[in-house]
Amino acid sequence: QLYATMQPATEVGGDFYDFFWLDKTKLGVVMADVSGKGVSAALFMAVARTHLKAIAPYCKSAAECLMKLNNHLAEDNETSMFVTTFYGILDTQNGEFSYANGGHCLPILFGENNIVELQSKLGIAVGVFEDADFSQEIVTLKPGESIFLYTDGITEAMNVDNEEFGMDRLTEVFKEKIAAKDSMEEIVQKVVSNVREYAGKAPQSDDITCLSLRFQGVQA
């Protein structure tokens, strides 16, 4: 199961998410946030997304994919823009989720009895300079476990007192208001509604983007 939303702060956004089949059993999923705002960020986002989807099917790992994407974007990058990127690959046959992180927010892994941040070495944002290295990480999901990916528009959402929503409040939403049996749509909507409620009348300062993915287990 999978559900996602992106709510831009302006008419065009610089966040993006995507998901696509790499073969019959492996699903690629990405969450990313381009530096800057407006049309220039949206254009850079479109280039990054196009390159990633073209590269991904031919890469042996998530880390290799980010390395190649980084080199494409860093070459002749006259605008000096960059994109924080989390890219993962779910093997739907066994629940193995391999991933690499290019300077992005750490996703949350949650299930019946656990709510934890996925651990990874925080690589540099994609597009800063060529030949950057990215670490490969692997976690195996149990049937029913989910991964929640998001951009900093969630945790850095401000209220009228200029206080951020923060990681602690996001974790509390999962502990207090989300059940493991909730659908992916329900989880995404609960997170976004809690962020909106916290922000109140404060203007939205950044794109709000998140995606929830559940491994159901191998179907007979």
C-alpha cells in the first residue's frame, strides 16, 4: 500500500516524490526537496526527477543511483542549486528495503510495536559537487510495517509564534494518533492535518510533502 501528497507553499513547488517499478518485484521510491523556491526550483526539480527515473532501472543499488544522479546534476550546475534526496528500493518478495540518503530528513519506520527513525549516514545533498559518495543501508520490513517519508516542510512548519513543529511532535503524532492498522491515506492525512492545526493562521513557509508505504507481505 502506498499514498502520498504534495502541497506547495507557492503556485509551483520544489519538493517532489515518486515511485516506480524497477522490475517485477522491486519498487523504487524517492522523496526530495530542491533548494530555493518558485519557478527555478520547480525546473530543477523536474530535471532531477527525470534524470533519476532514467538512471534508476540501470543501477545495482540505491547508493549507485544517487551517485550517478549527483554527477548529472553537478555537471555544469551554474545556478548552484541542489536537492536533498532520499531514495529507497523495496523488494516486495522479502521486505528488504535498501536505501541511500543525500542530505534528506530520515524517514520513520513504524509497525505494531515500533516507531523509529531509519538510520543512515547523512550524505551530502545531490548536485553540490561531482563524485560525492553515498552510503548504502538495508532494513528488512516485517509484513504490516510501514515507512513514512517526508520533507522538512513537515518538521519546520511554523506556528504564529515562529516555533517549529519539530521531530518530537511528529513522533508524538505517530505514538498518540496513528494506529498500525490505519491505511496509508489515513496516516498521511493525520500527519498533515496535525501540522496544519499546529501552524494555525501562520502562512505556509515551505512545501508540505509526505509519502507512506506499507509492506503487506508476500501474497499467496
